[in-house]
Amino acid sequence: MDSIGPAGQIRQVENTGEKVLEQVPVACGALYQNGLAALGVGDAIAAISFFTQALEMEPGFVDCRQALRCAQKKAAEKKSGCWGRFFRKGRLSPILSKAELLLHLQPLATISLAEQVLNSDPENVTAHKLLAHAALAANLPRTAILSLEALPNKNAYHHSIKLELAEAFEKSGQTSIAAGIYGQLLKDNPEDRKVWRAPKNIPPSNLAPEVPSSPVNPAQEALPTPSSQAATLLPPRSKSPLVPVSTDDAIIKRFEPMLVHCEKNTTILKKLAEAYARKMMFDKASLLYQRALKIAGGKNTAIEAAMAEIALKRLDQRVALLDPNAPDYAAQREQLQNRRLEYQWETMASAH
């Protein structure tokens, strides 16, 4: 298994070609630090240049690859517009075609070409798919994970993407996360032979682990005010993957350091909020959602609906933590249940 360093970075895993800052040449590390400095002052273009040069020296420098993703997104924020997207699509198509041709012969060349596309179009699905396939072929599973995790937003129920993501986590040594994804895939389709055959180092009995409950403290924060942007009383409750609790810890350790340079990235904020919510740390999740909502201009149906659900879960949590032997147990329970109903009513009324 891998270990976590002091900065929240996941250390190198044996038998992969990936490295962290302490393991790359001094010149490569200097380029990376220059990129971070440029990103810190908002110069995303310069940051991309520094990170790209560092990755040409060490394609497996996974910390640098992760920072490059932030720089690409920041640069894209300044190049919005449908004409720009149309132009980039036509201009980048030949690069993608060349990357696809080199996929099986020169996977590192495919990665480099795919990054050229992502520098101009960081959400390009084809580039992310090619980069992920090439990274797995080059034994760079964490590099593949960075692109595979960017795909479910556009392919939320794509079976093959989830399977590749599980395989990448397993190859990177994060077997608990891989087991959770495999378990969810088998839950959706118990007779899928391809999923049963995919794990190399995970016993079949571990593919659907139970989620242990976490100790919590009663939340005291005030409920958010329902907004007219919430389209429904509550969003449909999605089925949570059968993943171990350590999965959310890994997500938090992976994405929280990225907020230093990507503090306005709503995708990172929402991923962290979801992880904290699953850990029943509702106050922290609410604060992250509030930040994301502010960045979105104060109006976002999906974020508002998630905040409403957290508010109700917080009340449910407080009910569950009441002492049944307390003399005023019945009164406290009724008060919280009435408050829950009132909030639901207010949410429903504001949506119409």
C-alpha cells in the first residue's frame, strides 16, 4: 500500500513509473516550483509552460501533472466563448488523430500530445480517454486516474470508465478504493464476468465491503435559507457506492491541498463537500458548498439541492444522537422532527 506524505501527497508506489518531488532531478523540481509560483500569482499560461517542461523531463511526475490540471482550468476560464471552443475543436483534431495512432507504439508521446490538447481544452473527453489509456500502458496509473476522474462528469454511468478507474486505483496500490468501485459495478450487474476477472490483487470477498459508521457530534449550525433555485423538495437520493470509509479520506487528502492554488475550482469544492458529507461532517460540507455557490454567482440548482439535503441529514443526525433515557427525549425528538418538516415545507414552497 502507499503512504501519505506531510503535504498530503501520496508517495510513490512500487512497480510504477511515477514519482513525487523528492524523487525527480533538481532541474525538474525547480521548473515545478516555478510553475507553482506562477500559478500562485494568477499567471496560468506561464505555469502551464513550466509544468509542461518538467513533465517532458519526468513524465511520471504525478504531483506536477496534478498541478498542470489546475493551471489548464484557470487558463481556460479566460478563454470562454463558443467561437473559441469551435476553433479549438477544429485546430486540435489532427493532434488527437496523431495521438491515437501512437497510442500502442509510443504511449508517452500520446500523453504529451493529449496534454497539448488539454492545455487549450481541459475538458476534452477524447484527450482524457487517450491520455488515460496511454498512462496505463506506460505504467503510470495515478496519471491515468487524473484523467479518468475527469470523465464521469460527462459519462456518469459509463461502465467501461468506472472499470478502468478501478483498475488504475488497483495498479496504483489504492486497493480499498478499487474494491469499492468493483463492488459497486458488481452490485449493478452481479453476473458481469469482466468485472470479476479484472481484479488482480483483491480477493472476491473484499469487492463489496461494508461501510463502518463514523462517530459524530451534534451539529449546531443554522439551517441554510431555502432558495427558489431548488427545483424540487429534495433531489433523488443516489445509491452510494459500497466503498470503505478510507475512500473519502483519500479524496480529502488528494483534493484539499489543491485548493491552495485552485480556490475557485467548483469541481474540487464539490468533490470535497461530497466526501465530508459522506463522513457526516456536515458543517464542513456546508461551508464548501457555500463557497462553490458563491463562485457560481449565488444561483446553482444542484448545489442548493445538495445543501438542502445536508441540512435535513444534519437534523436526522441530531435526532439519532438524542439520549432515549433523557426525561425530555420525546419533547426534543418532536421538536427536531417538526423543524425538519418546516424546513421541507419552506424548501418546497420556495421552489414554486
